Amino acid sequence: MDVTVAEMKANLSGVLRKAAAGAEVQVTRHGKPYVRLGPARPERPTLPRVGAFDGQFQVPDNWDDIATGFEPYME
């Protein structure tokens, strides 16, 4: 959808509503592309905080033992 700067000023809320709905809006100035509008990117989900899994897993007593077959790599 192309709109001029004047049309954008006259109908800002309508143009923004269309852009937010997914339409790519190109604003032109003096007949040339000036600005492109589109929907905002969704926020990325945040990572769990350190310690969020505290108590969720049990570490076996032999955790520090070398696994069978890995001895050569431990030298």
C-alpha cells in the first residue's frame, strides 16, 4: 500500500492500523519512496533465570567418574 506524506498525516491512525495488521505501507515523498512501515516483530521469549531448574534434576553420585571408553581422552 502506497501513501503520500500528506495522506499519512491526514489518516495516521488508519494507516498505522493497517500496518499493524500486516500490510506493508510505503510512504512516498515527492513521488519517491521515503519510509516503509510494517508490523512490529514479536518479542523473543526470555530465557529462564539461573537456578530456575533448581531441584528439578538429580545428579548421580558417580557424576565425576570417567565414562567407559573415554579414558584415552582424559590424559
